[in-house]
Amino acid sequence: MTASAIEDLLRELTPQVLGALVRRYGRFEGCEDAVQEAVLAATVQWPADGVPANPRGWLATVASRRLIDQVRSDSARRDREEQVFAAEVMPEEVPDTDDTLVLLFLCCHPTLTAASQTALTLRAVGGLTTAEIARAFLVPEATLAARISRAKQRIKAAGSSFELPEGAEREERLQVVLHVLYLIFNEGYTASSGEDLDRVDLATEAIRLTRMVHAQLPTDGEVAGLLALMLLTHSRREARTTASGDLVPLDEQDRARWDDDLIAEGLELAKSSLGGPELGPYQLQAAIAATHAVATDATDTDWKQIHALYLILERIAPNPMVTLNRAVALAELEGPEAGLAVLAALDADERMAKHHRLLSVRAHLLEMAGDADGAYENYRNAAKATASMAEQRYLESRAKKLRASQPD
């Protein structure tokens, strides 16, 4: 088995083994550390010695021994030691129950901040190391480690049990899980900072984790909608940048480079997600992405349908970014002045104050309207407001192109 295949296998098995240990022993923090040590041991031993016949059992056994060693070394917890040591080391036959969804609910505990939920999910469920997560979010490893440690302590202090909540609480917690996965994907698809436009490892990890949730909740429309949205959006990845890494906007992308397999799967999921009695924001966003996906080129885009979907989305899940996107769709239908009028309503929203996306969309619509000077200023200001080097280069190039086209 190749190193890449071993890495994929370990990421798949990590939440299963961690779930099994937490269900058996409790003590989420200790179990999580023990599983990470077992995964590290596997990355060293398996390439050299071969993958064991029962890799999940191997990880569970090694992690159980690591956990017992931890308890033995803690003299202040002798009672716990007796309880754990009295239980035999977990046999290689690990129960078939997959507790990944329970683990996701635990990592997305409502007492945690969104940043902590994201970091803990990537470590405990995604199987990424603290160093990998720190690199992805461009923060020092020590900072990320402290964030994860605080998250574990908060969960412990909250006295959370390792089980799925019931009724309304379960639905509420599921929405938190989906939001965390959505945030991970968005950071992977368009990085908020750094040299590259995207971080493929984060985007693909978000898709993998969402597939897990969908496998356990196949009839949930919002889960299917989120997975469809990710697949349809990710299908454009290869066409989003030039060979040198420069951003290519949607209307200029070579659609022959879009991933047909991801589009087909995403379209099927988007269609199936709309069959339920209620519509959620991810289902609507998936429908919008599907409308873009079926257009043969930019001029073939059904902007009337997209605008109608944004109106519904704006009603059920008000958000300034939704309004921003609706302005673009409206401009395509009724002209740039109509879009600019929608943007004017966002100027008073503190969440959008000097946001580079508001500035860049205004620049685009001003350019459409023939206001070269206004577009130039907004492109320049948008470039200064973003920490993404790829977006910054694109916005500056638009500004330079406008300036070059003006007569002396």
C-alpha cells in the first residue's frame, strides 16, 4: 500500500477508533491524545512492516495501551487507574458501530467558539496533526495546540456525555456540525490569507467528513445539500487559477476543465435534497451552484433563476454575503445600477464595513456601468483589504487594466 493510501486509511479510521475508545473509557481528552499517538506509530510502522490485517483493531489496541500508560503515570488519579487497568486491553475485534457522527457532535459542542470547533473537528475527526492544522490556518503551532487543549477542557467542564442528543437539540447541534464543515470547506476553497488561492487539503477533508455525515443521515436534505454544494463548487477548482496561480473569475473560466464526475454527483444530490417538505440554506445554495454547473458558458447562465433562489435564501437565512451575491445576479438581469442600489443597503452593515468582497463587487458593477474611476478606486481598496495574495494580485490587475485603458 502506498504512503498516500495509508494516510487516507488512517484518516478514515481515526474517528472510528476514537469513538470506540471514548465510548469504552470516557475521558475524551486522554483518548484523543492516545489515538493521535497510535496514528503516529502507524505512520512509522505500516510503511515499513505493512498494513496489519485488522488496521482498526491495531490502532485501537495501541491507543488503549497508550491510554493505560497515561493513567498509570498520573499518581493523582489512582481511582481512575484501577478502573481502567481492571478492564482488559481492547481486543483487536473492535465493535462495528461507527461513532463518527457522535464524535462530530462532541467536537462541535455549543460551548466552544467556531474556531475551536473547527480545530478540534479537524484533529479528532479529520485525523490531522496539530502542525498540519496550524499550517492550514497560518497560525503558530503552539497557538493552535492551546486552542485545542482549551476546547477539550471546556467539553470536560460541560460534562458532555458521549451520545447523540435527542429531538430539537439534535437538530440544533447538527446545524452547528454542518456550519463547521461549511467553514472548513470555504477556507479550503478560497483561503482567507496566504499566497495560494485555495488549500486543497482542507476542501477535500471537508468533503470527506460531509460524506461521512451523509452516509449516516442519508435522508437529511440539508446534509445532502451541503455535500452537493461542496462537490459542485469544488468541481471548478482546476479552472479557477492560471498556471502561475492567478485567479480566473467564474465568467472567464474554461468550463471544459470543470470536473464532470463531481458535477454529475453534485447535481444528483442537489436534486434529491429538494424532495423534502422544507428548504434550508444549504439546499438553496446547492441549487444555485447547480444552475451555474449546467450552463454551457457564462452567457447561458440562468440569472433569473439564480436571483429568485437568492431572494428565497435571503428570506430564510438573512446574511450580508447572500445580499452581496444577489446584487451580482440582479445586475446581470437588470443592469449594474440595480445591483449597485442593493449594495448601498450594505454600507451601514458593520459586518461588511470595508470588507474586500463588498469593495470588489462594487468595483465590478461600477466597471460594468462605465465608471472607470470609481471602479479603479474600489479595486485598489479591495486589494488592500484582503490578506489573500491571489485575490490581491487579481484585484490589482483589474485596477491596472482600467488605468491603462484611460486616455492620458
